[in-house]
Amino acid sequence: MIFEVIERSLRQPNRVIPVEALLGNCDGSRMPDVIASQLTPAISQKLVEVCPTAAFRIEECDGWACLKLSYGECIGCGKCFEPGEGAVVAAKSFTLCGNPKDQLVRVWDLERRTEIAPLRPEPGVVREQIHRLLGKALNVRQLDAGSCNGCEAEIAALTNPYYDLERFGIHFVASPKHADMLLVTGPVTRNMAEAVRATYEAVPAPKLVVAVGACGCSGGIFAGSHAVVGAVDAVIPVDGYVPGCPPTPAMLVTGILKVLRRRIAK
Amino acid sequence: MARVSKNQSSEAAIAPPMAKDGAIARLVTLFGSLGRNRDKRVHYVFDAGDPNYKEIILPAEAGIHSIALRVPAAAWYERELHDQYGVEIAGHPDLRPLIFHENWPDGVHPMVDAVESVPWSNREYRFLEVQGIGIAEVAVGPVHAGIIEPGHFRFSVVGDTVLNLELRHFYTHKGAEKLFEGRSCNQGTLIAESISGDNCFAHAVAYSQAVENACRIDIPPRASAIRLIGLELERLVSHISDVGGLCTDVGFSVAASYATRIKESLLQASSRCCNTRYWRGIAVPGGVRVDLDTGKLLELSREVAEAAREFSDLAKLILTTPSIQNRFETAGILRQDVARDLAVVGPVARASGMDLDVRRDHPYAPYDQVQFDVPVTHYGDVMARARIRVEEAAISARIIQEAVNGLPAGSVLASLDTLGELQGSSAVESPRGELYYWLEARDGRLTRCHVKSPSFQNWPAMPFAVAGNIIADFPLINKSFNLSYSGCDR
Ligand code: SF4
Ligand code: SF4
């Protein structure tokens, strides 16, 4: 029996996805991207109307009408693609994972059809950097503050043979007392608020907190419910946000590494 | 229609209908709603063995009489009704708050009262106490070790043996049923998809079907074929994941890791086919939101065939490994009479000798055209639940192949007229079992949407399977039920 098991595992092909192919990848998340040159005020108006979570908004900035897309609120439902008439497409890559809250928003000038202060693409992380970042390994504790379990499923996928988070020295631990980082999913429900605070307290300093998913970032589809307190940052301080409903494993990897790099750069 | 009788006291009461075998019909769900004048009503839904469910509506302004002593499956539902609607329930053996915890003030019932700013409270909650010499209590949760959802388990043990397990759930209660109110029929799908993320497609389909039934329309054949592919794929992914999870819990990590790999290959295949790993945003009332490319579906079906072949090979290894057999067999037996009393559904029910499957018993398009077996066994242990899933996974893979090969052409979205007053319901066999939606809408806006989730139904049965086992087997038994916390808590 044991020989059969060993033989089988030896026969398994190596499936690990190289880190370069993970960073910035958002396949399967349906995060929207805006093609500025195609944008018109009429289309923008329609986007605002169809978006179920008000992730798209038209606001005035410096006297101009602008279209804002707040990724923390986006649930990737794809409802904006068709009315976008080519101005909204499924993003090919998505680099905002792990950003602080103010850098989850993109803004387009409707008059000039250009993006205002486009975010500079992050320098690509290379293997050596990751090893430098994680030379001493990172212990992560996942905390469900009230999620629908979609985000859990994707976090659990990080340990499968394709993503193999352990190769970076990132390890999921059973107790907050052993953790360097909390990955918090879900809107914080009333019934979980106290446990979320207590778990945060139990993590030794310096504690890193990553809010995961549209729910963790903004409350997502559950924002405003009487049974929900709010996004993760309504209850504990958050260092970085990973949008998506749910974020894909690649987006999670991107986000975790970015939060870590920011902390080390400090 | 049903018999409604008044009993001696002023509370209204129903007589549960009988099934053909002379036993009380299976309770599908029980929930509240408000009538035109905001008068409270209670809906009872039973399965008496006919293709249509039997719904009984009872006025509840003056309270109702509990049926929990005759129909134990009603116990949690009645507690929820008491919490959410403030319906007085006479004769219920245990009316402690279920959904709302210590932080919730007495006397606020979200489905009828204003909930804009509910004050925080600190009321009392008492666990059941098992008394006697040498009895210890073990409290676990709400935060668990591992990547799982929150819930509280209170064990009363003697040595290693569990005498009683009390569940305390609803930590992830998000007020979802209330959140549906006021949404357009189309947007309701997004909430349905987020009730239980790993079964999001089954929720989206059940919700959409309820809207379609309310509007009395049929969806195009291509749309129902695509839904069938998504539903069976979700079952396949879920069952592979569950069997792998069982291996994790007994430390068979090679097999566990193998299972996660097969699962991931299917998620990536979905992502390539429809740009979503879990089929979110596909089903909408009227059909499916976008058509899927036939070529891509063929590629998906090849991946499914490969995954199914690998999984059956893996399952053979798992189920014939003596140390696994030793852990799985006779662990966590759910007796058939308990399963019946608690109206358990899904693979858990089928592993305890209950022969039910919505796809066969209450068919919805296109299952009436599909031939398939419903595996049933009566051992009721962890092994039985594992075997049922292994068999069902193979059946799902075959159904997907056939559906892709016979995919009809044509449109995928029918238009809906949601004006006026609508009322509809629908059931789907989700990977965890019967999922039932009931909704009411006025001029395109939902006024009520109730979700009966298989997890809410099955959780109360789990402690019965745990009692008498050693506490170290709890994670394994719990995993073999694989219940969703969020699906239960909503
Ligand atoms: S994909 Fe995001 S931005 Fe587009 S409609 Fe959905 S939630 Fe709004
Ligand atoms: S972000 Fe989406 S997947 Fe994650 S918990 Fe919220 S609803 Fe579920």
C-alpha cells in the first residue's frame, strides 16, 4: 500500500505556477478595466446605474466631471461590461491588490478621456526579492469575520500544488498568537465583532492585517445590513486590501507580498 | 390546499400532512412573511412524496402552536421565526435566541421592526448543562484553527467520549433575507450567490428559477443545459474537495494534496471557459447572462473527464487503504430514524438510507430529460458519506459530458415581465442537498425572499452523529457532513 502511495506521488507532474506568472494576474476574477479613450459621459452614466454596489460613481474633481471606480466595492459581477460598450472590459491584469485604501480607486476625466493620476505600475517582484522579504518566513492566520466562504475557498487554494504558498516560506498557523499576519475575510458581522477584536489583540506586534474580498474591503454586497458592522477596518486597523469577490489565489499572493514589501520598506 | 385547524388556545396551529407511507411528510422549510397589511403569516412547506411541494400558510398575528415535538425538524425554524418576526410560539421546548447573540437587544425583530440603529446589548445565553460525576465541558470556537468558518461547539465529555454536543452558530449571520427586500429581481441573484460561496451557482439557479416560476416563463433550452453543466460541475468540485478534506483530517496528506490538485484543475478550467472560477455572475432570472462558447465548453468537458478519471483512481486508493477504513468505518453514525426526524437532506441523508434527490423527485429543467442513479446506503457513518460522494462525483461527470455533447443551439436569455404581484418558489439539489427559495415581489422589487439552505437543515443532526464518539474524531465527523456555516447563518 505505502509503495503505491509513493509511486503515485512520484508520478505526479510538477504543477507549480512560477511567481512571475502569479503577480498581477486576475484571470477568473472579472475585475473591470476602463478603456479611457472609449469613455463618454453617457456611458459613464449607464455604468453608475447598473453597478449594484456603487463601485462606479460620477464625481466632480477640480471642476471636471470624473468617473471613479472604487475597486474595494466591486464584486466582479460583470454587469458593467455590456453597457460599457467597449469602454469597460475584463481586466487583463490587476496590480492594486495589497494597496492601502486610498489607492484602490481609479479616476477618469470624462472631458479629456484620460485617467487622472494613473497608478504607476509596481516594479515587478523578482524571486530574490521574495526570498529577501521572506527570508525569515511569514506566519499567516486566516480569520473569517462573517464571509460567505467563497474567500475561504480561495485562501485554502493557496496551499494546493499550483500555488504552493509554502515555497515562499508563507505558512498558515492555527493560532493568532503564532501569527505575523491576519488575513481577514467577510464583512464583520455583529456576532463576530467581539471575536475579531479579540483575535487581533492576540496577534503579537508588529501585526499586519490584510482585508480580503469585496466584503472585507467595503462590506461588499452586504454593506448596510443591520446584522453587519461594516468592512474589516470598521473594527480593526488594516494595512492592505485585496479586492475581488472572491479574489483569486493569484490576487491573494500579489496582495500578501505587496503588504509585506511595504512594511519592510518602512 | 391544506387543513388549518384552530386548537383549544388562541394560537393557530396546523396538522402536518401525511406522506404515502403513513408517516408525517418531510418538512422542507418553515418561515415567516408579512401580508398586505403587514400581518404576520407562517409558511410551512412539506414534501409528501408528490412532485409538487405542499405549502400551508397560517395567520400568525396571535401566535402559533409549535409543531417541534411532532416534527423535530421544525425546532430551529420556529426559533428563527421567533427571533426574526417575534411570532409567539406556544409549546416550543426551547425558545432561546438562535440567530441573534448576546449583543442583540430583546424585542427587536428585524423582519418587522426598524433596524437602522439597533443598540448593543449584553443579554444572557445559557448553554445546556450536562450534570454528573466526571463530566467536563470543552468549548471550541467561534474562531477555529484552520481556514474555516466560525461557529461554536460546546462538548460535554466523559474522558474522551462525547456525551453531548451543543451547537452555537449564526456568527456569520449577515441579515441576507432582509437584504433582498427592495432589490430588483435581477439584483437579488447577487445576494443569492453570496449566501454560501462554495455553492454559489446552485443558489443563483434556485433563486433565478423561483423568479422564473413566479413569472411563469420557461428559459431557453440552451440556458438550462448550461445551468445543468454548472450545477453538476459544482457538485463534482465540492465532492472532490470533501473527500480530500476527509484525508486531511486523518493525516493522509498525499491523497489530500492530490484531491486539491484535481479540484484546482477544474476551477482553472472554469476560469478559462467563463472567466469565473466558481460560476459567479452566470445565472440570472431568464437564463444565463452571457452565452458560453461551445468550443470552450468542449474543452471544459475534456478537463472534467480527466478529473473524474483521476478522482476515481484516487478514491479507490483512499477507500481501500486499511488505516483509512479503520478511521472512516463506524465513525459518526447518523441513524436513519434521527435523519428522518430532522428531515436531513443531500448526501448526508442518502448515506443514512433516505432515498431523496430533488433532481429526480421534483425535477426542474432539464433534469426531466436526464437519466441518472441516486446512490443510497444505510450505514450512516463517515465511510458511507464518503462513498456516496465518490459515486455521485462520477455520475455528475457523466451528466456533464452528455450535456456538453448534446448542447442545444439558440438564445440563452428569455425576457421577464416582473410587473404586478409575483410569488414563486423553486428547489435545486445543491451539492449539500435540497436548496429551496421562496419569494414575493411587487413591480419588479422583491418584498420577501426566504432561503432554505441544506446546511440549516443538516446542522442539528450533526451532534447526534458525534455523541458516543471520541472527541478526537469530531473534526472528521464534522468534515464528513461538510456543512456551510454561512449557508446556515445567512
Ligand atoms: S463588475 Fe464591479 S464595477 Fe462592474 S458592475 Fe459589477 S460591481 Fe460594479
Ligand atoms: S467578497 Fe465575495 S466571496 Fe468573499 S466573502 Fe464576500 S461575498 Fe463571499
